[in-house]
Amino acid sequence: MDDAELAAHLAETAGRILREVRASGVFSPKALGKAGDQTANAFLVHALREARPDDGLLSEEAKCDGTRLTRSRVWIIDPVDGTREYGEARADWAVHVGLAIDGEPVTGAVALPDAGVVLRSDRPQSLAAPSRPPRMVVSRSRPAPEAVAVAERLGAERIPMGSAGAKAMAVVRGEADIYLHTGGQYEWDSMAPVAVALAHGLHCSRIDGTPLRYNREDVYLPDLLICRAELARDVLAIVGETRTD
């Protein structure tokens, strides 16, 4: 399998494993999240080390030994993006498998197991027509002030949703037009979704408009914007004004 095929295969398989763990019925919601994380992580880590032994690896659920920083090719994975949603048997969780080359998000696959789909960077689909007014995915519990300001200025409909991957893929699938996050994330939260979104012709950047880069020593990423290209200038301008105020 090439890199894209491998990413999609692993994301889909991990999603299937996670559904089986949940269907076992032996875990409370909190314990289910932990069991799912650990089980999917073990599968993904072992599979990638077998299939791509010379590549670096960064996972939310595995301790980083720093060797990835010496590698050009680094797999960045999130075994369960949206652990809370997965544990609560909601559908808005995802599995992320992505490959960064020299820091750029080149290849990605995001599985939405309860929807039965895997979005891939090597199989971009045509974007649906933008909605009028635009739709914006936001945090279920704590929408960021910048997101609220953008929604109010653009007259956007706010759609509460769980995981970062589910939000990003809602834009890819045409269920939303804007995903703006300013509350802080980590590289595994966005790398694979950004690779998929870029392949589909969407705008992806930091909220100051600069490109997103990965496999940094500090894996914290404060913010990101994924949106329809035609909306990017307005969204970035509103965010800039909001932060200045």
C-alpha cells in the first residue's frame, strides 16, 4: 500500500476495532474512553512501526522519545479524537492517521466510524455549494469568543459538534462552511484533518493566516481555521479585529 492507502486502511480498521470495544458493553462511559484510546493506539502504533519502520511517529496516546524530530517523514495519529463523545456513544468522534513530510501535512485519512466513512487526501470529492447564510461548527460547551464574533458578523448558523475531526470533516462534507478554533489544540488534533481539507480545496491556516506546520518540538497548536476559500479573507479579518479589541 502507498502512504494514502495505508492511512485510510489503518483509520478504518481502528474505527472498526473501536466500535467492537464499545459494543462489548462491559465499560462505563469514562472507562470506555480510556479502553478505546489504549486499544486503538496499540493497533495503530504497532501497524505503523511494522509498515513504515523508518518513519517517525507522534501519537496522543504514546510517550514521545524525541526521535521523530530527526525524521523527514512523521506519522501523526489520534486514535480517538473526541474521547468524551466516543465514551458517551455519540457519533461526532473520529480516528486520525496522517503523514507530515518536512512539517507539511501531506497525507491524511479521517475515519468517522459511526457514519461509515473515511475521508482521504488522495480521493478528494467536489465540494457542495456553499450555504447562505454560512454554517459554522462550534464547541458543544464553550464556543470561543472569536467564533461567536465571526458567526454574528456573517450571520452564520452555529452548529454545536464534538471532536475536532468531526468538525473539520463537516466542512469537507458540505455540512458546514467554517471551522474556527482558538482554544488550543495539539498537532494530532488537526494534522490528518488539515491534510484532507487541503486536498479538497479548502482554506487551512492559523488565525493570523500563516500556514499550519507539524512535527515541531512543542506540539501545542493554539488555533486554526478550516473554511471555504471564498470565506477565508472575511473570517480572518473579523478574527483580527476581535483580537485587537
